[in-house]
Amino acid sequence: MENARPVWTEVDLSALKRNYERIKTYTKSEIMPIVKADAYGHGAIPVVKVLFEAGARRFGVALLEEALEIKRSFPSAKVMTIGYMSTDFARTIVEEDIISGVYQYAQAESLSRAATDLGKNATIHFKIDTGMGRIGFRKETYEEILQIAKLPNLYIEGIYTHFANSDQLDLSFAREQLKTFLNVCERLQAQGIDIPIRHAANSAAILQFPEAHLDLVRPGIILYGLPPSSQVGGNEGFEPVMTWKAKIAHIKEIQAGETVSYGRTFRAAYPTRVATLPVGYADGLNRALSNRGEMLVKGRRAAIIGRICMDQTMLDITRIHGVDVGTPVTLLGSDGYERIDATEMAKWLETINYEVLCDISKRVPRVYIEK
Ligand SMILES: *Cc1c(COP(=O)(O)O)cnc(C)c1O
């Protein structure tokens, strides 16, 4: 049974396409859309389909599983894993022509061996740590890069780094990172290692750090229409792609003094009209929004009252008229003049909009629309 419960997200594929086209007004570099984590919760396959039709030919993911899923539907797309790589799956990676971000000698060696076995080349990009402190070769491991360059059946197509705080107005550290990165590229070039594709820019750097665009850019969050931080990209004309909705399951009146939900954390101060929604923390509606978040009902804000349950959440709709069982409620999106986006929800949760999007669980159907 599909969508028997009235809780769903709408993913506006035309907004996605407009965001992609908008990125082109910032850069002439190749665009590699980042579609990890199921395209930030939007659904990797439909997202890749639209972007492929719009001209994108290369996609970035975190996991091998994500890469394989995309390759299965789009065999001619280039797919690159930008994060973790396991040497155990080198053969699959080469067989399926997945491009690997490489940050350890052993990874390159395993790919080289598998490629030699299969009579193919494995395509790799070197990941350089210039200050993120995560994965990547550093000064101390620079020699490994030179060793890798000598291995057979490897095509060293790219080299990349990642910024730690390109979403701040103060770009001084990002500038240092870029300088370190370009130094590494130059040193390799001086050793006769010519790498055609250098890349560094995430969404924030695309918006405010053009020197970092280099040969290719890696947009994630702006593709989905949200700003990378409060300091950057607040009003750049990108449109949120996903909205989240549910319909009211039940309405009741409670008296002053009565309580709502587990732990009795909400006590009515006045006779209160309570709407129950069939959505809860199992859907990715964070329980920390209990007695804290809001939703839109008939174009007005309604407070979440009491604790959010696994599958149900209550709203105070006392002051909102014309609400019935079945009235649609907006968890994320606009209704009339009001809007709640993932950035606002993230603020209530003291987290970032990225996490809000990724948290919307697989249990919530994605409905694809084109406006
Ligand atoms: C996730 C990720 C990106 C995209 O970041 P946004 O801030 O969403 O644009 C780019 N590069 C790497 C290496 C990433 O892990």
C-alpha cells in the first residue's frame, strides 16, 4: 500500500533544475552535483535524472552503495565517491567504473591491482587535507602520492580538497587552505604529475569564493535551495526544493489544567483546541522540537505542544479558525504569507539545515512535482 497515511514530502524538480541553472551564473567550471545521503534526503535517482537532463555528467556521493545505485540507472554518468573508500571493494569499484577519492596508499594499490587484473584503468582523485583535519594526504604523507603515481593502470584524473569554514564571511583560513592546495598541485606538476581536474569549492565557496572554483565545483546544499550558513547565501534566489506536509488526524478540546502527551510536559493554560498529526520522530521530526517548534496551519503558525511521539504530534490550533480533520499542515514550506524552512527548523534544534533534510526518514514518501 502506498501512502495510506497522509504524511509526505513534495520535491519540486523544476526548482531543483532552476537552482542548478543558477549555479552556472556563478561559475564557468564543471559542476559536479553532490547527491550523497540520497541527495540530501530528496531521492538520489529522481534528482540525478533531472540534473543529467540539465547537462550534469558527473555526480559526487559519499558511499560506494550510493555510487552503484546511480550507476545502475545512469550507466553513462560519471560517479565519484568523495569520502570513505574500502580496499575490500576495489574490484567492484573498477568493474563498475566508479571514480574514487583516494587518501591512503593502500587504496590506490588495491585499485591498481584490481584494474591490472581486469585489464582496465581505475580513475582516481587525490584527496588533500589542507586544514579540514578529516581524510586526505598531508605534508607528512606527500611521498605516498608520488609512489601512487608510479602504480600501473591508474588514471589520476583529479585532485581535491575541502574547506573547513568557507561558509564564514572571514575567508582568511579558506584562502590559506586554497594556497596550500595549489602548492601541492604545483609541486606535483613540477614532478611531471599533471592532473587535469583540480577542485575545492562546496556551495559556500561557489557563492563567495570564486578563486576556489578551479576546474570543477561541488555544490550540495544550494542545489536543494538552502543557504550553507546564516552568513552566506541567505538571499541568493535559490529555491527550497522540498516541502513537508501532513494532514490533521484528530481534533479535540481540552480544559485549562489538562495535559498533552508523555511526561505531561504541556499543561493547558486556557481551554485549548488540540490537533493531532500522524507524524512523529520516527519520520525524522526531531523530538527536541517538543514544546518548541511550530507548523503552518491555514497560513498561520501553530505551536507544537507536549512531547513529540514516535508517530504522532500535537498542535495548539485554538486561535486558528476553519481547521478540520484532514486540513493540511505544513512542517516545512510556505502557506500563505508564512514560511518555515529547514534553516528555521534547524535554528530551533541548534543544528544545521543539512541535518534537518537528511533526517526526514525513508518512511515519509517523496512525491515528485514540477511547478
Ligand atoms: C558534502 C560535500 C560537499 C557539498 O557541500 P555543500 O556545503 O552541501 O555544498 C562538497 N564536497 C565534499 C567533499 C563534501 O563532503
